[in-house]
Amino acid sequence: MTIINIIDDLTLTIPNAPIGIMMSGGADSAILLYFLLKHSKNKIHIFTLANQQKRIITTHSSLNIVSKCAELTDNYNFVHHITYEKEQNINNLFTTPRQFLNDSIIDFLYTGITKDPPTQVTDTFRVPPTQTVQRNPNVIRETLINNNFFTPWTNIDKQYICKIYNHYTLIDNLYPLTRSCEWRSGEHAEDPSNGHCGECWWCEERKWGFNKL
């Protein structure tokens, strides 16, 4: 295992083994992929779920992010797997990476999940909060689950992710490629196409963390 100091006392553990990462197209998984490509010596399998119900918009972001991270790190030792589904749910999101773990193609899987903003912040969001046990900002969680699932950002929030982007001067070249919008037909904002609606919970969190979309 190699332990990388990211910033302050935040570290990232990278095993000497083939690894996988869930690539959503958002800012959290993008910066995580950057560090994995920068420091991993083994092949990386990148997993993206193309949600056809949402016109596979985040998939376009993922492709741009992977390309940029490869360019920034000069590491092309990876495979990008894109699975198409009619809609996204917790089961089909993990179907392919779970199979890769079961087949020992990868030994470890990473996700860029962060914790929610403080409750007093999310209470001001215009739509109901999405807070779950996995993102509760008042709970300290382990960053390694079941000995093969790394969640290195689980105890930091979007403002801290922004701090990392700024520290590594990635705020102007990598961050603009990311997308976190979860707009759905029938909600207040107009269809943002490939942009951000600015009103959904995830856009609110992004604005809070980065002070911009």
C-alpha cells in the first residue's frame, strides 16, 4: 500500500494492485481519478453508468474528465467501461464493478462520495435534502469498507473538495468539465441540456461548495 498525503491530514491509500473507480462525472470522482492516475502503478478500470432516462448527459462529462486526467497525469494505463441502462438505481450502478471484483479483475474499488453540507446549510436548499446514512455530516465513517471498497472523501464535504482543486491548481482546467446536476422533468428550472439547472439539490450543494456551478 502507498499512502499519499493530499492536503492537511487528508490521505489517500493506493494499493499495489489493479483498482477500479466509479466515475459519475461530478467534481468528487474527477479529482479522485486525477490522484489515482497520478500515483497508481497498476491498471485502473473506470466505471460509468449511462442513464438513458437523463439522455446520458453525465456520460459526456465523464469522457471529458477521463481524457483531461490522462492528459494531466500522462497516465493512459486504464480502461473506461460504460454501461447503458434505461434509468439509474443503486443496483445497476454497482453491477459491473461488483462483477469485476468477483472475477478478481480488480482488487479494490473507489468512489468519490463526500459528506453532506451542514444541516443548517441544506435546510436552505429549495428542494428536499437527499441526506442518507452514507452522507450524514455528523457521522465519522471508515474509508475502507469490506476490505476492498475505498471511500477516501467520505468525511469531507464539497467546500473541502474545492480546497483540493485550488491547492493543485485544477479549478480552471478540470473542474469546469465536471457536472453534478440531477435535473428531472417537471421540476422548476428549464431543461439545462448539458449544463446545470441551478435549482436541484446537487446544484445547490455545488454552489455552496465552489461558489459557482
